[in-house]
Amino acid sequence: MAGQLRQDPITEKWVAIATELAKPLPADLAGPAPFNHEAKPKEPLPRYKADCPFCNLAAFPQEPDVLRLPDDVNQWQVHIFANKYPAFVPKDDFKSWNEGPYRATDATGYHELLATRYHNQDEGVAPLHLISLELEALVLRYRQLKGEVGINYIQIIKNHGKEAGGSLEHPHHQIFSIPVLPSDIAELLHGTERYAKKHGEKAFTIILDHEREHKKRIVFENEYFTAFCPFASRVPFETWIMPRKSDPFFEDIGPDEREALAEAMQQVLGRMYTGLADPAYNYYIHSAPCDETGFVCDKSLFSHFRWHIAILPRLSQPGGFELGTGIDINTVLPEDAAAFLREQHLPEQVT
């Protein structure tokens, strides 16, 4: 097919879809696939590694737990604790200042980690109850942190694999609680408001309704969530998991939604694990600001926003064009990516 330029309706950023730039599929990889994929399936990780600081807590003591589930010193499965090398640290007071044309503030806040008990429990192969437990811990800690003074935004991320910036192999998330509104979130908030003013409807509602009607980019659905490859996917196999309910706040999900979200994550990451040979990926949760005062932005912006999870496999690296223009080049058609993932089976779950 001829290349395409596709525009995200919220951010209004352009993405170049250039499938002709994809390298040929290796002949020894079974089955057709519309991408360059030379990686072989990886060896399963061991349950425990003595030289892993998140496995061997006796030899590598971490900061004290702020939350663990189950809340039992012997039976816990996931725990949250402060990062030993934080990007943000809590302070009773902090200052901001100007220096000529520049603005700065103290890097106050919280930088915490959620880790699983065992080394081999990445979401791609983890049992459903463990993924649900991770989500429960993230929601509980999110609710605690949003009440702290000076915390205006909380960003939950996961870096899986070296290519995605994962410094440790052991499955873990990072939780950043910061006093400022990130520019990407501000862009989403203002983009949804701009779309509503222009079209008279909520952007995420229109997007989700369109995807569910046409189904060609859907990877998985259940009662509460739809997982799909966005029309203007920035990287090959980018997938969003979006709630059917129009809610701006991730921390508002209840037990039934949490179980459904765990299923959606298991389905998407499990299919990536099988079909893409356990790729490196980043995922992050985009939620509305937790600022109750309206200090960082107008709270009326929240009404158009919908929280969601974005998963970005790292199968390629940006080049000069992407860095110079801000236009990503994606070599896999999102429709082909979704079709490929739908065909994959889930891997065997670890114990």
C-alpha cells in the first residue's frame, strides 16, 4: 500500500504509516506477519534469582514497605516501597523561582516502586489473580498519594526490557507523584476540550464508539474495557486499553472493573509475549490530575477526558526524522497489528 499520514484527533499530531520501510520477515519464522521480527522466543525466567535485589531482600534490603498485598509479612505477593534512587523526594515545603526567562521548582514528590514477589511474574505470563492484585495495590496507593500536600499529578509506568529502559529484569512498576502537570497530559486535556468545542461531542467517546463499530483495530474486549491499536499508532503494535465508562480518574475503578482490567492486560500483554517473542515495552496509565484545588489546570477540562492505558512495544528506534519533526514513523499498519495480535494464543501462566 502507499504510505499514509494519519492524525490523532485529540493531540492533532501526525504519524507516518510507512509499511514499505519494514524489513522482510525472516524465512524461519512461521506464519505471515506484517513486521520485521528477528527475535527468537526467550527462555522463561526463573522464579528466584539470588543476585536480584528484588528477589533476595535479605541480601539487598529495600526501603520499608508502604503497602503490601496480602498484608502479611510471609504471604505477600506484591509490595510498594520508596525508590532508593528517587527522581522526586518529599519535602515539608519547597520553593520555585525564576532565572531570567527560565522557571524552576524543587523536585519534590514521591518516587516509589511496586514489585512482585517472584522474578518470573511479568504480566505477559502472570496469572489473572496476580495482575488484579497489582492493580489493587496501585489503586490503593494512588488514593493515598493524591491526598499528600503538593501532589498534583501521579504517573504510573512500567518499563519492561532493556530497550524500554528497564534497569532491572524483575517485574516492577514505578509510581511518580509530582507537583506539576506534565505537558503531555496538559495536551490531552486541552485537546479533548478543543475537540468537544469543535464537534460538540467527547473525543474518547467518539473514538471508542467508532472502534467498537468497525472492529478492525480491536485486539480484545470484555464487559468493561476495549483494547485496540489506535488509528494513528506511534509505534508498531501500540495498544490502548480504554474503559467503556467515561471516567477521568483511574483511581475510581471498583473491584469488578479491576478484575476486567486485569483480564484485558493479560490478554494484550500475553498475546504480545507469544506473537512478538516477549518484546520490550513501556506502558503508562494516563489519568486526570489529582489536584482538587484547580491549581495546575482548570478542573472543567476533566469532564472531556477519559483515563486509559497505553502500551508501546519497543521494536524500533526513532531516527532523525522523528526527532527533528516530532512525526513518528510506524512501519506496521494498525489494522494489521490488531489482526495479528487477535490471532495469537496466550502463553502458559507461571506459578
